[in-house]
Amino acid sequence: MTAPPSRVLPKLPPRLPTINYLAGYAAELQAQVQDQLAKGTLGERLQRRYAEPHGVRTDGMLYDYTMALKSRHLRNAEPLSKVVYDNRLHVIRNALGTHTTVSRVQGSKLKAKREIRIAGLFRTLPAEFLKMIVVHELAHMKERDHDKAFYALCRHMEPGYHQLEFDLRLCLMHAEATGQALWPA
């Protein structure tokens, strides 16, 4: 009796992300990204462009980092009471950061405290992505909606905002498709 011929299993392409991170972009661009993802070059490209993770690891460091950006660009905005990394925020729920106002009654006055929560995955991502998400949440202090004025404020605080947002979307697509973080903790 002869043994069956051994078969080499073909390399499976990365699984397609369940979230279409590029839904608002042109079909041609989406096809280019899918092609790079299938060839395995997307992650390498992102790692070359954004080589180093940042050093802002604790909530206190994140608060100081955010306040420095706020004092530089939004001096007249209301004060922030809290800025923290939140491991409960997740891409699946469509939130990488949140900006909230918490109202409390103190005596006969109503006090509002503003808080920013940044998804925990930003602890290990490069500094450019952290700056992009902090700028995004700070811009919500002045502009509630994602409209022209909001994005103009984002570009004022970070001129490369749109490219960073796009590259972050690519990073999230890569992580979901391959199951590997580009910048592990």
C-alpha cells in the first residue's frame, strides 16, 4: 500500500476585515489597499512610515500630553477634568476616543466636567496616531459635529490630520485581517 501524495496547502490570504474602515473612500483606493493586504506589504509600509511607538504610557502622562496640546491650540476652551486611557473603548463599537461632559449638582449649582477617554490600543501605537486621536477629541470641545469646521480645527492642530486618520484606518484593517499588531506592547 502506498502513502497518499503529500499536499502542500496554499497560503491563505488574510481574512477580510468585518468592518469596512475605508467605506467612504473610492473603490479604486479600496482595491489597492486590499491588494497590498493580500500581498502582505501593507503592514511593512506602515511600519516603515511610523517606526517608533511613543512613551506616553500612563494616564497622568496622557493628561499632561493632552493639556499641552490644549493650551497650545485651544486656550479659551473649557478646562478638562480627566484624560485617561480606556481599555473598554473598542473599534467594533466605532469608538477610538470619547469626549463627554459629566454634569453634577453641587449645592445649588450645576457643575459640568469634561472628560476625554482614549482607547487603550493607543498606548502602543506610534506618537503620530496618538496625536491624531487626541486632536480629534480636543476638536470636539469646540465643534460637536464632524463637519467642515471640525476638520478645519483638526488640521489647524495637526496639519497632516487626514493622512494620519487614513493610515490609522489602514493599521486597524491590517490588525483585524492578520490578527497581528504592527507595534506590539
